[in-house]
Amino acid sequence: MGYSGVKGGMDAILAAERLVRRKRAAAPWSAAAAIIESYRLAVDRVMGEAGLYDEAIAADAFRQAEGDLLEAAHLVRAYRSSLPRLAVSTPADPDEMTVLRRIVPASRTPGGPQLLGRTTDYTARVLERPDGPVPAPEEPAAEATREQERTGTAALGERDDLRRPRRFYEQLLKADLAVAHEEPADDPEPFDVSRGAARPPAPRSAVLASMARAETGALVALWYRSIRGPDGAFHEVTLGEVRHGRLPVRVVHPLTGNPVEIGRIRATEAEAIEDLNGPAEDRTRLDVGYGMCFGHNERKAIAMANLDIAFRRAALSDSQGDELEQLLLLTTDGLDSSGFLEHLKLPHYVTFRSIVDRKLASRAARSGGGEGGDDRGGDEQDNGASDDRDQAGPAAGDMNAEGVKQLSFGGNF
């Protein structure tokens, strides 16, 4: 693509930046703590799509981006690239999560409590427009619970059991209803998507990491297309379990060599269940997919878990797995897709002028052929223009890696 300089462009850019800063200065100041408390789901989404768990940094980026989540994630990723990598944490065990919210839609008796936690899933979608801060409702039961925990009258083991319930997947395995996936014997290192882009064919760790960092809306749209897409296929999916809680983060002490807890992060994980009915599948069992992401983002975790199963099932087909993997790895990253879209606002005078020149040349060649001349040159000119136009498309430019084929979004999985 060709770009051309514009005389006086730097003055206009600086004036636009001054206008942005002047409008920000005139607006009421929003502290990072207020943004974290009031817009916690937006902050969690920025952390997840940026791949950096830091609520204060995400809140500052949210304020600077004026509420644009993709722009905020871009700011945080750029900031993260300047940070030193001091250590690598030990593998986190999801069973150590202190659950803040846990629902099991697949069973009334899941082997543990159903903790609704902080959610608006069961609240009527009625817009509230208060004139000022709304006072918190009185909760005497919660006050009694806090007093009980403060005085220690509740047994420690009982609290641990409530906040660390057994997984519903374990019940399915015990009943021999779920497929047991064996861990690889060599235990390969997980793919680091922050150091290099994942391209198909990619290991499962790269696919899960890419989904954890993907734009939430794009991931949900890809999941919905995979089960209700243009091919008309409908997959019978059931949500097994969703959890939101705090996970400990540990690193190895450089002197003692022992793992040391350095903090806790909030994460959301989901397990999705799907009926197996394919010709090469075990129709007497169910398959379970897994998803986990930073913060409280249940939509992303649920879509991840369902797509995890979709990848495994598509791998049994000759070509469906490749197409689904390419769509995920090449189109769901918010920075990649929005970056290509945003660049269209840059000057494209040279590109557009070349298109106009080809059209005028083709028109001149055709008019010359209509007057008795040889019109093959016009056809060749027109075909050449068509070829150039096809090659200028974003799909052909972005899918040149080995093993990647060009796809049509109207095709079938």
C-alpha cells in the first residue's frame, strides 16, 4: 500500500491531540480506584485482552482511552512490552481457587454449593437513572455471617469446603460418562503468545492462550457461528460449571528454591459439556471442554470451553479443524483486527489513485477496441486490474504463512 505525506499534517495532528487533552482536563476526574469499583467488568476485560493482570494499570488505560476497551487493551499491551520479565510463576492449580461465584446449570446436586455471588443474571433489564449515589441495601444476614467469621464460630474446614467445592467433571468421570483425556507424557512447555504469534497448526496451549487474549465479542461470535453457522449444524451443548474466584500466584524463591506466594489474581473458568454423536466418536460418553481467563468474564470463558471441544471434534474431520483453527488464530485478536481497520483512516491517496488510473486505462482500451482496434489489450488490461485488486485484499496479505489457506467466510466448517 502506498502512503503520501500531507503538507501541514503535523500541525493538524498536534492540534487534534491538544483538543483531546483539553476535553479530558475539562471532564470530572475519575480516580483509578473509582473506575475499578464502578466499571469492574470493563477493567477485567481490558486485563484479559491485554494479557496483563494489573487493575490499576487497566483502570488508567480505560480512562485514557475514554471508555474504548480495544484502545485501552492496546495501551496496556504497549505498556507491558516495556516491563522486564523478572520471573516465571509456577503452574497454577485451578483446584486451589477460592470460589467467589459458582454455578452448575447441568445438575441440581453438583456436590457442593451453588454460589450466585455478584451477578445481574437474574435481575430485570430495567434502566435505572438515579440523581445521585444509591444507598446500599441492608443485609442483616450478611452482617451475621461476617460476625460469625470474625469471631471464628464457623469451622475453618467448613468454610474451605464451601469455597473449594469438587468439580462436576469429577462426578462425570466417576460415573464413566465423560471422556478421560490423558496428559501428554513429555509435558511440553506452554506456548507463550506474548512472545510470538500462534499460527496453525498450533498446540492446544497456544489455542487456549490465544482465546484467553482474544477480543470477547469476536470469540463469542466465532463460537456462535460454530454451532449455528451457515452450514446449519447444531451442536447440543450444556454448560457444566462456571467459577469465578481468586487464585494464588507463586514463584520459586531464588535462594531457598521453595515456591513463595506473591499474590492472588481473580480468574474465571468454565467447563462445557457436549454430546458426542459423530461416526468416529464414543457415543456412550460426553466430552468436556475447558476455558479460563483473567478477571470476571464469563462470556469469554464459556465460549472458550465450547470452542475447546469444537477443536477436538473438528480435528477428527479432514479439513474442518484447519478452518476453525485459522479463523480463531487469525481473526479474533482485537488488536490485529482493529489495527487493520484503523489504518484505513490513514491517507491512501497513492493507492486510490492507482485504482482510478487502472480504471481509466481500461476504459480507454475498451473504447479504442470498439472503434475497430484489437480489444485484447483492453481485456488483458481489465484482467490485470482485477488481479491487482484481488491481491490487494487483506486476506491474501495476512495469510501467507505455511500451512494457511485462504478462506471464505461464507464457507462451511
